[in-house]
Amino acid sequence: MATLVPIIIPTGLCGRIEDVAVLPSLQGKGVGRELMTRLISEAKRSQMSHLTLTSKPGRVAANALYSKLGFVRYETNNYRLAL
């Protein structure tokens, strides 16, 4: 499963990819690539200016896939406020 979240910002429409998960029995069979390819196609179709996602460093295969698909890793401070 994977979720594409459209976000309207002052400069237009962008997207965030959330909750990418592939069953262990299906990992390594191209399912993650297919999910991501479909989300990217939908983002382009919707004329989103860019996509963002986050991934834990330990998810080696997932991070390699994101790089292969053209995502660029950025150094950033990530903040969260629990309410």
C-alpha cells in the first residue's frame, strides 16, 4: 500500500508520499517500484510541482529504490509536535 497526499501551498500543488508498505512475501518482486511509479504518474497527471517522502535510514532497499526513481535525499531537521 502507499498513499499520495495532495497539499495545496501558496505556490501551487505538491504531494507527499506516506505509508509505503509491501508485505514481506512480496518484497523484492517489483511491487514497491510499481506502487511508486503509479504515485509519481498520478502526481504528474495532477500537475504537482514536487513530491516529498521520508524513510528511515535502516530501510536500505526502500531508500535505494527512491534514489533510483530520482528522489534526492536532503539533510534536514525534522520536527514533530505531539498534541
